[in-house]
Amino acid sequence: MSALLAKRLWGAAVIAAYVRGQRRASFLPRAELEALRDRRIRWMVRYAAKHVPYWREAFARTGVDPDTIRGAEELDRLPILDKELVRTKPELFVADTAAARRGLSFLTSGSTGTPISIRHDRRSLLANIAFGEREREVVNRACGGSFRPKELYVSYQTSTFKKVEAFYAENALLPVQPLRRFVSLLEPVEKVAAIANEERPDLLVGYGGWLDLFFKTVHARGLPLHRPKLVMYMGEALARDGRELIEKTYGIPVMSRYNAVESFKIGFFCDLRTGFHVHEDLCHVRVVDAEGRTAAPGETGAVVISNLINRASVLLNYPIGDVASLSDEPCACGRTFRLLSELEGRLEDTIRFPNGSFVHPRAIWEVFKRDPEVLQYRLIQRETRRFTVELATVDEASFSHALERARPDLERLLGPGAVLEAIRHEVLHRRQGEKFRAVVSLRPAATGSGEGSAATTAVAGPAAAGFSGRVRSTSTP
Ligand SMILES: [Zn+2]
């Protein structure tokens, strides 16, 4: 038997071992689900204390006996990880086991600059295919029950994506290959619409920001568009007005998945589309307030995750950098996995001023959301009180109109003395491999414990009085 075949058979066996029961996993009675989650937490904490340098040292230093961590409740009492430490010293979090050594490293998308290297063991990568059954079932049903919906996937083929695909191609006999056509995110809207009209996909997948721009542009220019049965956004938030356009005007339901390089499975939408059902048995999710305490249900705060599956980079109590809230209301679909709200932007996108006041990205969104002539916006903080606002508008004339409308609100938010430069673009591009950021602040906010939910109050900008800024407008093709 060839080595390749042996590898594939092993891969298939691992997937088969995990695939049983996946479809009903999200319907497990709470007691059973919590018992499973706590069992995995106990296992991972002991593994970490024994094999992972950071955790070995942390348990020794604090005198906490790992055996006293019986489940989520005790895990939540441990300190929240310093994300900067994971970024600068990723090797401290990698287990000294063979499973970790044989694993594969991936880089986070690094919207704040330096990406983080996260290693995944091979078994967990394969198991991830089996866990995907939970999510695929919902999507297939939304696509009219098709076993293999036709996908149009607009993206960069990121290095992570390519690496995962190559790994699966080499290590598994995949039962079902997706019918997927990739289109580069850099293609003009007209071309993507033409491809959609030709391919007639069941499912359109893209970044939240891209989908927002795509549908607004198609709508504003009156382009003909084949309506897929489902739109799926990934990687970043989808603006509410963008979603409304897709759902109400185009009549296409919108779903999403919450995943990250740090944890390939965090949450997924069910048919009712009320938020992300958290894969609680794979990734323990907590939302914390500014003091690092567990936020009340419905209260917005920083998302903290513990990956319960990956045995290479062991991340427990890791502040992933997103802002959201957890609900304690059960979902009418019958799934018992808790619901996490949709993400409200990244912590690092909050603009902070030396006097402690700040502007949340949602406040900037409020300024532009109802302006039909603004297809995209980006606000960049250049210096403490110097900003560039970039707008993609329907045409040249609409740029100056939109700017006039937005100006009073921006002046109010950014405070007295702020200098604002405005530039028109046809399209706002992101840098390769990065998430699109509508607000780019000067200094990324610290992401350790306690910093998170400072971003949760919508706006605490300086008062409106006495704005003495100037607005300079530039238009670039
Ligand atoms: Zn549900």
C-alpha cells in the first residue's frame, strides 16, 4: 500500500470516527452537552498543564492545581490570556507532543498588522470536516435541499485556505467535493455579476464588507443579477443596511459562520438566522465586560474563546478581539447550543483619544448607513486628531453631496480641532489577506483582559461645540 493511500485511509478513518452523531450534536440536552464540554475542558487543561510551556509555568507559578478545573465554571475564573504574548511568543503555547510537532501552522488574517501563528494537530484538522456536518446541513437545506449546492466563492484564496485544502486533498478521501467556483475579490462588480448570471450559483459566499459593496453597487447601477438561494458572509461583519438590501430587496436569506484560525469552529447560523449557535463542545465561548467579568446575557463585551479540540497550539481564555453578546434565550429551532449575537466589529477599530474618550466603529457606521450614495466608507486615524475619510460613491457628484451630509456628524464625533481629509475612490480595496476595516485607528487597542468591552458603549466622543477642523476633498479614480 502506498504511503499516500495509507495517509488517506487514516484520514478517512478519523473523519468517520467523528462524523457519527454530528447532526444531532447541536440538539443535545443541555445537561449532556455541558457534561461533554466539561469533560473536554478537563482533558485540555490537564494536557496544557503537562505539555504546554506557558500553561505549565502558569499553573506552577499560581499554585492552581489543574485537577481543580472541573469545567467551564472553573475555567472562566482563570485569567484571560494576553493576546500580545500569543502574537510575539507563539511557541509558548505549542504542546511538546508528537501530535503538535506533526501539526500544521497557519497565520491569522492579521487585521492589526502582525499575524499570529497558530498550529493545529492533524487529527483536529480532520475532525473539523466531520464537525462541519452541523453547518452543512443547514446550508444545504437553505439551498433547496441540494446535497451539493453550487457555490460562488468571492475571496482571496488565502494562504490558510490553500493550506487547509491541500491538507485535505492529501489526507482524506473526501466523500463530497464542493461544487465551488472561486472569483477574486479584486474583480469588478460587473464581472462578478456576469459570472453569477452565467454560473447561476445556489450559494454566494464572501466577506461581509465585500457583499455589502457588491449588492449596493448592483442595486445602484441596476445590473441584472441571478439571485442565489442563500448569501453567506464570512470573516467580518456585514453592515445592517447591506443585509437589509440583500434580504428585503433581493429576497435572499443571509447566513454566516463564525470561525477563525484560532478555532476553526466557533459558531454557525441555523435556519432562523438569529445569530451564531456556539459549538459549545468544540469551543467554549465567554463574553466579558471591561473588568474581565462574565457579561450578563445580552450584554455586549469582548469574546473570549477556549479551543477544546486543538492539541497543538493550546489556547484557553483567549481574547479573540471580537465584540458580541451571548443570549440565554433558547432558539426556536430546538438547538441547545447557545446563541451569540453577530459581531460588532473589532476591538482594535475603536478610535481612542488621549483623554480617554473613544468612538466605536458603529458610530461611524451610523453616519453613513442611510446614505444611498455611499457604497463604501473607511475612516483612517492618521494622527490623534487627523483623519482621512475615504468614500466610494456612485459617482463624482454624489461624493461631494455625501460628504456635506456626513460632515456635521463626523465633526461631532471626532471632536474640536480634528482635521479631516476626504478622498473619493471607485472601490476601497483591502490589503491582500486582510479583513476590510471600515475604521482604522492609530494604535491598536490592547487586547488583554479588561480592555475589551471598553468598546461596547456606542460613542463617547467629545462634545459638538467649537469644531475648528477643515475638510479637504480629493477625488481619485
Ligand atoms: Zn436556532
